[in-house]
Amino acid sequence: MRKKVTVVTMGQSPFVPETHDVYRMLAETCDVELHGILDGMSEEEIGALAPEGDELFIVSALRTGQEVRVAERNAMRLVNERLLEAERNGSAAALVFCTGHFDIPEMRMPVFVPERILFSLFRAMGVKRLGAIVPKPGQIDASVAYYSEFSPRVCAASPYGPREAIEAAAASFRDSDVDMLMADCMGFTQELGELIQTASGKQVFVPRVVLPALLKAVIS
């Protein structure tokens, strides 16, 4: 019997779910629902979610491809609303499609939170020095503190921006001593991960590829 899983994305879900790579991966064995935390919102409502001052934020994109910033506190609230709704509607599990920090309420269904899984994986793999590419320069200091356990080196290039900028950011790691380089945003696809690997010469970890595969293996 196929189980239903929910993927909560940070922007807007696509009009045609089948165009989403993660949807296609999970749909091979599960019934999948994609829910963006910005679905159904007007431009004004989305604008009201933006960070104020120097508060923490996440970066995502609308269906149009337009990049948006959402304050972490607002993203956390909206994610939790979508998760509770998913559980009420019979989902067997859910994936939070963001590598940032989330405080998830206690739930009956398992919720795959990248933050919790990534740290465990890095420890298991013996990562001593982690490289990371985050979307925006304003996220670098917070990410250095966030990954402090792994003596991180962090630079910025948006997955929604020009490929040349991503390639340049990746190339800056070529002569560094990082054990692993992470594409630290769910906007980084497998294709962009391959671009980063070629430019950096490093082993690259792409959460957008690894985490849905883990969910699929556990739930199927």
C-alpha cells in the first residue's frame, strides 16, 4: 500500500507537481503532496514576511523564478502550520525542504528535518572541516556559527542566480583544506551539485538529493 508523504517547501510549490525533481523521485513509491509556505499568498503578504534589520532569513523562489527572503521566525511558523495540516490529512511522514533551523512541534508522524540529519551524517562521516555555499553574503556569519562544530569555511552564491557566480564560489574551495563541500540550500539541484564538484574538485554534499532519497528508503 502506497503511503502519503508531504514535502514542505520554502517558496511556492509548482503549478504542475510532476515538474519538481523531488516529487518525481518520491512519487515512484509514495503519494506525494508538495506544499509551499508561500502558496496562495499575495505579493503584499509575501513582502510582509521579509526579515527586519539583521535578523536571520531563508532564501527561496516564487513560481516565477523571483528570489524572495523570508525571516526565519516567519518561515518556522508557516512550516509548522503546514506540518500540522499534513498530519491531520493523513500523511505518513513529511520532509522540511530547507537546511535552516526549525523547531518542530511534537507530532505522531516522522518529520525529516535536514538540520538534525545533516549534523549526524557529517559526524558519522568524520567531517572535521566543512565547506559550505549559502545563497547570500548576509547568511555567512550565521552559518559559520551554525556549523562551528565542523570548523567551517563559508562563501555565498545563490542557486537562483547566475551559474558563473556559483562556479566562482565553488572554485574558491579548490585549494582549501575542507573535507567536504555542502551546497547549503535546497535550491541547489543535482545538476548544480555536479557543477560545484567540477569547479571545486571537492566531494560535494547536495541535501536536495540525499534527504528525499533517505525519506523514500525509510517510508517505502
